[in-house]
Amino acid sequence: MSEVTALGPQTGRDTSKVVASCAEAISDLRDGASIMVGGFGLCGNPEGLIAAVLDHGARDLTIISNNAGNLGKGLATWLNAGIVRKVVCTYLGNNEDLHRMREEGSIETEVMPQGTFAERIRAGGAGIPAFYTPTGVGTVVAEGKEVRRFDGRDYLLERALSADFAFVRAAVGDEYGNLRFYRTARNFSPLMATAARMPVAEVDELRPLGGLDADDVHLPGIFIRRIALVREHEDPFEYRTVRPRREGS
């Protein structure tokens, strides 16, 4: 019996959402699906779930993520595999793969301010179809969008974002899906889990139900449908920087 299976329900009722592998967690992924993926650059990436998609073979995907990987790693592996149709993001930055594909016209991109991105996802999870924001007024962000004036100030209408799947990675989770994230790896993940029809969690450590103190839960398990334990991660540095050593130190 595997360690994941052995954890099982602890309360006498079937509360476990644990699956045996990342492959099983995404077994119903289909071509054309939209997927929200937590992480910021290469920080907090659900590496096991990302790899499982490559093995699965689904194509024509829409990624909703901060910047779709970097340095050929993370979600950039999906870009290079040619399985992505569209990227919805906030930052292209040093992601040369995404820059190149955007310029070639081989991939569609929708880029927006980071706060707007987060709020569109939050709205999707809260059942709010749209909202007005002053961010982006008078810029290319406003092109094709409704502008209304409130109290003497112009605001853009932004639509909520939702997805078929959300992939998030947590430092610790229990078998019901209550999650605790590691510091800034928390980023967009809690919002994304609320805004997807199939939110899937990859956890570094799996505990039985009750193994997380209620005050230590960043995302309640009601927002998670499946959980996979992934012990090993690369966790690459994007750019390692250090301060120059001072003379005499």
C-alpha cells in the first residue's frame, strides 16, 4: 500500500480527496481546456502537475498565469512543446520563449496589470461577472473596453476570469484539501482555486485530516477537489544575486 493511500480518511466518512499521482489528478484534462496555474516566475510552481500535462498530451490549452514560466522551465515547457494556444498573463519579462512566440504570431497573448489580473480571478471565484477599475485608463489596456465615469473619474470595465482547471502548489495540505502555502509561493494560488471548476493541489507534505491547525489554513479544503503528494521539486533559482563583498569583511 502506498503512503498516499495509507493516509486515507481519518474520521469514519469519506473525506479524502487524495489521488495516487499527478497523472490521475489531471486524467480528465481535454484539448482546449483553460488552466490557471499558481506561481510567480518559477517560485511556487506546481512542478509535478506541469510535468503531468506534458505526459498527458492535451493540446490547444489556454494558460492563465502570472508570466508563463521562464528560462525554459515551468510553464515555458508547455510553450516549447507547442501545446498552448493562448496565454493570459501580467508579465512577459525575461520569458524569451513567450516573447518569441508572440512576435511570430504562433501564440495569442492577453497582458494586463497585475492587480487587475488578481481582481479578475477573485471576481471569478466570488461570482462577480465584472467590475470597474481606474487602472489602465488612457493606455492600450483600455482599447476595446467600456469606460464609465464615476465621481469625476474614468474607470474601465473588466470581466471576471474563470477556468476549467486550477493547479496550485502548497507546502502542506491535509487529505480534505486544507492548504498552507510557503510565504510568497502563496501568490495567486488561493484566488485561482476559487475560480476554477476543477481545482487541483500539489502538496510537498500531506497530513491526515486535523493535521493542520485551523488558524494555519490559508485555503479551506472546500475549494480543492483533488490532492497529489509530490515530494521532490527542482525549485530552480531564476537569477541568483548576491551583494558584493566589502573590503575587509
